[in-house]
Amino acid sequence: MQQIFEEIKINTEGQGFYNFTENTLDWINKQKIKNGILNINILHTSASLVIQENADPDVLYDLKNFFHKLVPMDQKLYKHTTEGVFIYLSIELKTKLELYLITLLEINK
């Protein structure tokens, strides 16, 4: 099995959800990968990955609302506030390493 490594940098403007689907698909298409295993990880300690279909913009609204209600941004509730309350608590609820099997029949038409 062949292994290919690549680093894709995503510029962000702070806390939020960022769609990097096109960056990933562009890289996969350049590699001419038909199927295999895609290992996505994030190297920053106060960031996490959420993999979600993106067909309905209401899903993004619901995700933001869910995490803001689950982990309120009231600093009086928390002792550790260096990187922002929401960041480290919500990361514990999400994942830092995702492993995906990919079949790219639709992508490589």
C-alpha cells in the first residue's frame, strides 16, 4: 500500500467552523486516489474536527447553538479561561483524530 503525506493549512479568524472540503478534494484529485484511507488530524491543542454533511446551512447554525448552550461563554463559571472557555471544554466533546475510508467514485467522474 502506498502512503502519501500532505499538510493542508487552513487560515482561520478565531473560534468557529471552517469548511475545508474543497482543499481536501483538490489534494485527493491531484493524487489520483480512487479509494483508500484518509487520516485527518489537527495539530493544535485548542482545535478539533467536526465532520458533518453540509447540505443544509441550518445544520451549522444548530451545531454552533448546541455547543454554545452546552458550554456557556460565561467566564464566571470557569477557572481556566486562558484560551477561551468554549474552546477546551467543547474540544473534549469532539475528536482530534479522524480516520475515514474513502471511495472517490463520485469525485473522480
